[in-house]
Amino acid sequence: VQLQASGGGLVQTGDSLRLSCAAAGRTLDGYRVGWFRQAPGKARERVAAINWSGVNTLYTDSVKGRFTISRDNARGTVELHMNSLKPEDTAIYFCKASSPRRPTYWGQGTQVTVSS
């Protein structure tokens, strides 16, 4: 399964972006999907995650109230809506799909840069 992350870009503080994660040639049914980010010189951190049904979500404290993760299983996509962006949100964002008894897949990453 090849994951494709898209939607990154260069924005200003306070702007919004929508990231999308899709699996080429198949759906993400049955997979828990997470968005991670890695800033230069820092460890990769999980930003948000959503279970296979979309009922359960979780967020790291620094993005709560600003980011929303959602999924459309019919379209096979998982999105991360990012509002009120801050310079500290600047990072490469990756999506990851995981499920028990199945391989884990990572997307290639999309750059998000927030200027002050």
C-alpha cells in the first residue's frame, strides 16, 4: 500500500491548511490512521489519530482546538484540518496507516511552513 500525503504549503500565522492522506489503488478500511510531524532537529511526534470507523480521535495537546482529523472511508481519505497555524507547527507532516495483523504504512510527507 502506498500512502500519499498532500496539501502542505507556505502560509502565514493564523492561516489554515487541509492535509489529505490517501492510499493509492485501495481504501483505508480497517486501518487506524495517524498524522505525525517532524521539525528539523526534533523527533517525530504524533499530532492526531483516528480509528477505522472515525468515531474515536485523539490529538496532542499543542494542537487541540486547532486541528481536526476526519476520514471518508467511501473515498478512502483521511484529512487533517489545521486552523490558527503557528510558526511552531512548521514541519514535515506524515500519515501512517496501521492495523493489527497487517503491515504498517507511511506516506512520503508533505511540508508545512508557517511564517511569522
